[in-house]
Amino acid sequence: MRAKSVLVIGLGRFGRHLANKMRELGNDVMIVDKDEKLVNELAPQFTDSHIGDCTSEAVIRSLGVKQMDYCFVSIGEDFQSSLVITSILKRVGAKYVVAKANQDIQAQLLTQIGADEVIYPEKEIAEKLAIRYNSNNIFDYIQLTADYSIYEIPIMGSWEGKTIIEVDVRKKHHINIIAVKSEKKGLNPMPGADYVFQKDDHVVVMGKSSDVFKVAGKRKR
């Protein structure tokens, strides 16, 4: 997998975390902010850092955004600047622009002016926490569509000592097992039908929330 060229505009908490993670994953990351102090704090960790006001088209053009695989607009507080920057990026030929929003109306406006994708970090975290703590036995959660998600749940007591094919969760519970997690062996992706469940196993399953909650709710934590 080749390294991606990534531009991160805005070095607030979200922008810093994003830039650092993208760098850790082996990508070529350029960081930009108009706050000199923020840029100088992070500059030693990045080979390409710039101080500049990206609401200026001249500044945006100087960054070579046409060559970037992804441009992230991670400005949270100044939404007007986020709109202007997103618009300029698309106008000068940025391939793919991902913009941060805090409200639905912001997302609508960013989409209208050309953002290829809009993300809601706070909303996504809140929803994930709500799902996790709504049921005592939801340990992790990734939403795929409005109807389907991936969940980590403990196995039901009746599954212990049985194989995946014997439990037959697809037929009985309308969910699909995509991995098994155990304390001793860690993660076992795509386990075979002959895998035998152990007492403290967790399963990573895909299915409708209502179906998964029924399974998770049958075992007390």
C-alpha cells in the first residue's frame, strides 16, 4: 500500500490527532495553521509544516493541493473559515476534501459547496458511547449503514463448548460472526465453522442493531 499525501488544515485537538495518526500510519502529511505557536509545536514531528491563513486562495495554491490525495479541513470553531477554505480547495482542484462539522446545517452547507465528505467527530463519539452503554454487553460498535453495524459482544452461556456451526447464529439470531476474541489467543478473524467457543470469548458480529441487542441482552455482564 503506497503512502498517501495528506493535507491537514487546522491544528486544534482534532486536527492534531488526525495529523499524528496519519503520520504514524506512514503517510506524507503536511500541516497548516495560521497560529504560529501551534505550527511550531508540531513542526519537529512533520517534514512539511506551514504557517498561513488558508482563507486566502494564494496560500491554498502555494500548498500544491492538486497533488494531495486527501485534504482535511479540521477547523472547529470558525465555521465561516471552514466554508471558505473548503470552497477554495475544490475550486483550485483538490481531489478529495473532508471537512469537519459540528451541526447538521453545517454539514449541509459544506456539502453544497463541494465537500466530498463531512465528518462529525463529536456526534460519532456520542452515538458510539450511547450504543455501548445502552446495553451492558456491547463492548465496541462501528456503524456501517442506517440499519447494519459491527458489534463486539460476549458469547451466550449456551454457546460455550459448541462450534460455530452448531450455534448457527445466522439462522437463529440473524447475525454474522466475522471474528472471535479470546484472552489467550487474541483476535481470530474469519474463524472456521469448527471453532469451539470458550467461556470468556467475545464475538465480533455484523447485523441489525435490534438483532444484536437481543443476543447481547440474554447474557448478564
